[in-house]
Amino acid sequence: MAQPSRANPPRATNQTKARSSQAPALRVLSGGQGRIRLGLLNDTLGFHLRLAQEASFVAFARRSGTSGLKPGHFATLVVIHENPGLSQTALGAAVGRDKSTLTPRLTELEQRGLIRRDRAATDRRSYALTLTPAGEGALAALAAHAAAHDADLDRLVGAENRAAFLDTLRRLIAGLESDDR
């Protein structure tokens, strides 16, 4: 597929033109680094979802301090805590990570002494995951940070809009995961 050039930009639809005239065409960078023209990205939901996710992850990491544990670690610990003995495959499906990104995360958590990977009794090729006592402690600390972070997000989204916003995100996830385009 040919990439659009500056000389021949992609044609905007009437809907895109209408949205573009209502929204700023620049992204102001933090730390006085200037402004960047976004072009078509200015009206792209996926791009803004990714920016929002990144901003949320950075804020969570800042809140959780020097532990080095990120939102993905937190999600992993929560799901293992709620499902002791869970397989790595099931965990990956639950947190939306494939084997190539999940395995290093689990190795790190195991090296930190936060999880155990034991061979599953029913399938020796598979591992059963459980939290260690240190993992339970780390989860408790991260859960407190996550609750405070969620309260910050509630203030930004509006607590009265939380349920509708979550519903919209869940519809996006379900619709995109089931779409066979």
C-alpha cells in the first residue's frame, strides 16, 4: 500500500473534515518541547487510545514509585492471585499478551520472588502459576496505588461517566477482538 506524501495527502471525507475543523491540529509536547502537527492522527481514535494508555501507564508507574513494577505486572499479579494454578496460556489470553511478551514478564516476576511456576499436574508441558508471599505483599502495595490511580482517572473522566466509559471501552475490545476483517 502506497504511503501518502505531503504533496498528495489522502483525501479527507466530509466527516473527517468536520471533525478536523473542531479539534486542534497540534499536539503540545510536555516540557516545552514544542508543538507537533498530527495531520490525520488528530482525528484517529486508535492513536488517542494509545496515547491515553501510555499516559495512564506513566502516571501509574510514577505513583507506584521505585518498585519497577508497571501496570502490566499489576494485571499479571491480580489475575494469578484470583486464579491460583492458572496456566501461562490462560493468563496471556486474560491480560491480552502473547507468549513473546508474557514469558519475559513472568521470568522477571519469578526472579523477583513474586510468583512460582510449577509444572502442571495434568500437562507436564504447561506451568501452573501462583503468587508467593512476597508476591501477595507486592500485589497489596500495587493495589493501593491502583486504587489511587483509578480515583485520579475518575476525576478526569467524571465519576458519573465511569460506567458508560468502561462500557464503551469493553465494546471496543469485544468488537475489535471478534472482527475478522
